[in-house]
Amino acid sequence: MTRQVIVIPPGQGHRIGNVEFLARSVDTPRFNFSIIEIAAGRELEAHVHEGEDDAFYILEGQMIFTVDGKDVAAPPGTFVLVPPGTEHAFRNKGATPVRMLNIHAPAGFDRRIGLSE
């Protein structure tokens, strides 16, 4: 199977809610790549991804990650890698949205949250 080069112009990714997917499972089975925006005051409850790495890079704003029960401040420029099977949560306690890059590897996250081909 020959794969094509994927080029996504700014703001034209595949959206579901606050997540803009730039690399989907249909594009590559190896990973999903997205930009996530977390509104001020929003919190994502603790969860676990059993079979995939979950990586974040903070572009704008400050996120608070909770990993293994410990809070970690993540200002712009911070990279967080959560290995498979590790419980994690995050929240935006600030007054402005947080924008962050997210990689799930292997792919499949996009399909689990409802993105169709």
C-alpha cells in the first residue's frame, strides 16, 4: 500500500469538538497528531490509555497535569509524556484557553472519540 504525503493548511484539520486532528488513523496506523484547545476552567477527569503513549506539548496557556496523584505545572514549552497504563488528568485553572499539541501512539484515539474517516 502506497501512502500519500498529507498537507493540512492552518486551521483546516479534521475537527471533533475542541480537537483538531492533523494525522488520523486513516492517514497512518502509527500515531494520531492533534491540536487540542482547553477552555479556561475546564478539567479532564483522570483516565488511562492501556495501549498507547499520550504525549503533550504546551503551546499557549498553562496546564496542570495530575499524574500518579501529583500535580505538575506545565507552562508553554513544556513536554509531557504519559506512558501506557498510567492514570493522568489535566485542568486549565487559568483565565485563557490552553493550546497544546497531542500525540497518541499507536493511532486509534481519533476513532474512539468519534471522528469518522
